[in-house]
Amino acid sequence: MKRQDPAPTTFLWDDPSIIAIRRDMLRFAQMQLRDAAIAEDMVQEALIAAMTNTSGFAGRAAFKTWMFAILRNKIVDHIRRSAREIPGSDFVDASDPDAADFDTLFDQRGFWNPDERPATWSDPDAALSQKQFWAVFDICLNNLPERVARVYMMRELLELDTAEICRQLGISNNNCWVILHRARTGLRECLENRWFKGEALA
Amino acid sequence: MISCKESTRLMSEDHERALTLRERLALRIHTMMCLGCTNYGKQMVFLRKAARRYREGKHGDR
């Protein structure tokens, strides 16, 4: 990867670091879009945008962060374009089979059932630099009910605000908050069971 | 006293809107007496941090 001012810059597409970044971008896009072809399109668009706008590139250390910011913008644009084609009523089913699952975490009064009470994780930050942890994180995202995962990813990974997510999906603010609460709780539980338990539980 | 279900809901919504003073007090009192919810709160902060790494592609540096 070389940087030349002014544009056009020459990224070397067979540079191992670019290949790795491209692979990670594709994985990220597929998680968000759940459509391999569209994910591929978004990554291509992001790469083209990157090549034609190198002034945004602050330096090699920030390169990947910058590429991901462009990719997120492309994905958000796509979601905004296609949201109008998705009828909101299909998104949230009135009879919600997942709600029952969530309720087993708490007793009738709404207090933690003993087996479900969040444990103390020791040194969770250390997990962030471990490859296996991120594989578990992906598994846990995929384990969430699809629409729950979708709202969570729009909120936390694409950084849309709740109001926009609600508008795109045709659901109420309150419904959105309920779904996010469920997503965070489910993710927490999954990470505890699949990673922190045995690993680092106090 | 609010329940754990209510307390975790408030901790999640704290990321989405400004909690009222009453909600914040209820949450504080609850978590002072509930280790499970205290842990939940810390884990929410951790999840935020993890999500930031994820969206910046730093999770790919494996």
C-alpha cells in the first residue's frame, strides 16, 4: 500500500494487508446484510470510494478504521434505499415466540433466576485481543433471533440512532428499545456461557 | 423497589435516551443491592466497547 498525493493513489490490491482488510470487510458486510452478493457489492463500492477519495485517509495506522467507516456508510445507504421495500408489519410479529425465552431469565417478580444471574467477569478487556473471542462474538450475534440481531447491529455496528431504525423498520420507539434490551441481554448471556464461564468467572 | 428485569431494561435504555431522575435513582438503589445487575451494568459497558472495536474492523486483527 502506497500513498501518493494528490489522488489518484495507488493501493496495491495484492498487498497482503489489503487482502486481509478486504476479507474482514466482506465478513462484516455479510453479517449486516445476510446477502453474499449485496455484501460483495458494498465492499466493491467502498473500495472504489476509498480509491477516489484518498484525502480522507489520515495515515496508515488509521487505514482500516477509515475503510470500515466508508463500508458502514455504504451499508447504511443501502439499508436506507431498500427499507422502503420492506413492509414494517412483517418485521415484528405480534405473537412473539422469543419473548418467552427472555422471560425464563427472571422469576415471576422479575428477579434473576439463580442460574441466569450475571456472573462477575474478570478482565473482560483481555478478551478483546483474542482471536477466538471474536469467533464466539460472531456465533453469539448469529444466535440471536434474526430481527433482534438486525436491530442490534443497526444500532451498535452501523451506529444508526433508534429513531431512524424505528422509521426504517416501521416499528415504535418503545418496540425498538425492547428489542435492543433483549439483544444486549442475549448477547451477554451467550458470551458468559460460551466464553467467560470457565475462562474467567469469579 | 424495581425488579432486575426493570433494572436491566433501564440500563439498556440508558444508551438510547436520557433516563429521568427518578429512574436513575431507582436504578442506583437497585444495583447497590444486586450483584447480578451490577455485573450486568459492567457487561453493558464492555459490550459497547466490543461493538466499537467490531465496527472499526479491529475484531478482524486476528
